[in-house]
Amino acid sequence: MKTDKAPAILYCHWHGGEYDIGKEELFKASHTPGEPGPIFAKRGFAVIGIDAYCFGERNGKSAGGEKDRGKDGEMSASKFNLWLAALFGE
């Protein structure tokens, strides 16, 4: 089976306190001149997008396990990431 290779972009969605929006921003032109996903794909890129902790489908599911939503969950996720960096960082 032959597969074509393509450069990939990991798309990080907008922040701006809009916690209900995440990876689906790839298909919206609300913060960009056009829909980023299709634009990059037409130019030959594979595009990957995930919801950051506390955004989109992950809103209310922070990294630390709390059921916080919005900015409180984001604060918890930030603390969790700092803890990981302290344990495993160089």
C-alpha cells in the first residue's frame, strides 16, 4: 500500500476566554481571514487540531481531574503542566 507523505501542522486554537471553542475553529473564519483547516489542506499540509485543556470538548475536564470550567479549569491545567515540567523537565 502506497501512502503519500505531507508536512503537518499542529494547529493551536484561539484562546481569548472562549472556552466552548476548540479544534472546530479549524473550520471557522471567526479569528482568521479564512477557515484554517481547508486552506492549509489545499496547500498540501496535513492539519492536526486538538482541544487544549479546558476548551471545546475538554471544557470542564481539566488535567488535574477537577470539574472546573473556563478560567478556573485553565488555572488548574496550568498548575498541572508546571508540576509535570518540574518532575520531567530538563
